[in-house]
Amino acid sequence: MPTPEELATEDPAGATRLYRGTRGTAPFDVALTRDGARLEGTCNYGQGRGSTLDGQVGDGGALVLHERHVEKASEPPVATGTFELQRDGKGGLNGTWTDARGAKKLPVALAPRGVSPAPRKVYLGFLARYGRFLKKTPLTQAELDTIQGGDRFVVPTTPGAPQPLADRGVPDRASLYVTDIDNDGTLDFVLVSESGMAENANELTSVYDADGDSLRDLDLHGALAKVMRDGGQPTHPLAAYRRGTPFLEITPKGTVFRLYDVVALDKEGHVEDLSLLGHPDRLLERRVVLLWKNGAIEEVEHTETVVPVNRPALYPLPPPQPIGD
């Protein structure tokens, strides 16, 4: 299994990370997206109080973020302070916040909000195990080098051309997470296959335990079927397998995971085919928070919402809510 140091690497370009922690004694949430050395994001103090963030990753990985608050959309943002942060080696951030006048300085401690995707070295190591599990010929270094990405991985393909990596079980687009998703005290490999059609249209594929130098399938779909189906029929209007946000999170209840899906409804409320050629009247979103423990999956939260079909995103993701004790 990968070490904590291998999992807590610097964020690759384009990655968005969620954090939760305190500024002084006040709790707040932070979302940061990296583009080269540049950082952009938001922080939320609750009760509708939020600010924008922008800054840089400096020498040694230090983060400097300038905070601005917008009181009214018609007015320019007001500088409220500056964060100076360092990575703690465990996926979190520590440092200080100083107000815009330099008169007040508060300590800041941020822990990861959700489990981040595994970095490239860990994913390539997983593929070696995955190949042995599938009884496929090992990938050569040249073949591994064709896989692109830092924490979301893509195998370039040409229509009509041979696809040797697909024939060996390598997903065209995928992310990997390493965490104790089934709460049995050991780390698991969580494989997500991604669709190129929508940013979050990604399906939770399989979950594996390490088994020597290979893998053992933990039968995720069998465990999900027991909570989502009853006598072979869905217990809810749809079965959610797509990755929510944050997808995996360590909570007081244990590791939970968020899934969702969307179906199209006609004017009578009947399910329609959700395709680019369809003309549904509205969409039904189903979102679930699940806890997998002692071989069974429990539904911690479950919401269903009907939304207009003209909503901007096909798979919209609302701000994540905390899981209580």
C-alpha cells in the first residue's frame, strides 16, 4: 500500500481541493484550485458570509492568498486580509491570517475536506496490481508513460486505432482514491471511471483491498444493491453511482461517500431517456451519503430534488453539508 507521504503530495495543476478548519476560533471552509503557481478559490464562514481568494504557490510550497469580500454585486470587492500557509505533510494547511490593515493576526489550521485523488506514482503502482488481478500481461514503462495526468488519468486514443492498454484493462479516463471506504481498519483502492462528456459524470467502478501483490474485489455493487434495491427492484427512482463532492470524507461516523444521479421526467412524471436528443420536462436529482461498515452499507442521508431542465449544469453539485455526530 502507498505510504502517507506518497499520498500527501503537492496538488497537480487544475486540481480543486476542499478544506475545513479554523481561523482563530472561528470555523470556516476553503476551496482552492491550482493553475500552475496561481491559486484561486473561496472561503465560507457560514451564514452567507464568504470571500474570494487568489494568490500564488511560492518557494518551498508556501501559499500566499489574498482575501476579498463582496458586500454588493454592484461594488468592487474589498480586501479583508491575507493568508500565509504551509502544507503540514498530511494534506492539510497551517499558518496565519492577517487583516488588511496589518493590525490583527490569527492562527489558521485547515484539514482536508474529503479524500483527494491519489497522485500519479500511486495510480501507476495500482495498475501493476490491477493487471495481476485481471491476469493481464504487465505494462511496459513505455506504455505507462503514455498515460497522461497528475491525479485524473487519461489514455490518449485514436478512433479506429488499436488500443493495447484498454485490452489490458486500463480505463480510458480514471481517478483512484486510497482510503478505508468500508471502515474495516485497512486502506482500500477506490477506482472511479470518468466520462469525457461531463465534468462530474463519473461512476464509482470498484473497490479493492490489497492482496499480496494483487487485489481482492470487495464487491461494492453487491453491497450497494442491498441498500438501493429490494427484491430486484430499485427502492428509489434511480440508483446513484456518480461521484458527489466531496466524494469521500472522514467524519465522526467513519468514512462516508457521496453518490448521485439524474433522470429526466416528462410532464406526467414518467422517466425519460436522458440524452442530447431528448426533450425532458424536468430533471430529478437523487443524492445519497452512505456509510459502509461491517459488510453492509447504510444510507446516512438521502435527498431527491426536481429541478428545471434549463438548469445550467447537467449534473449540478451543491455545496457539501457536514455530517453530524
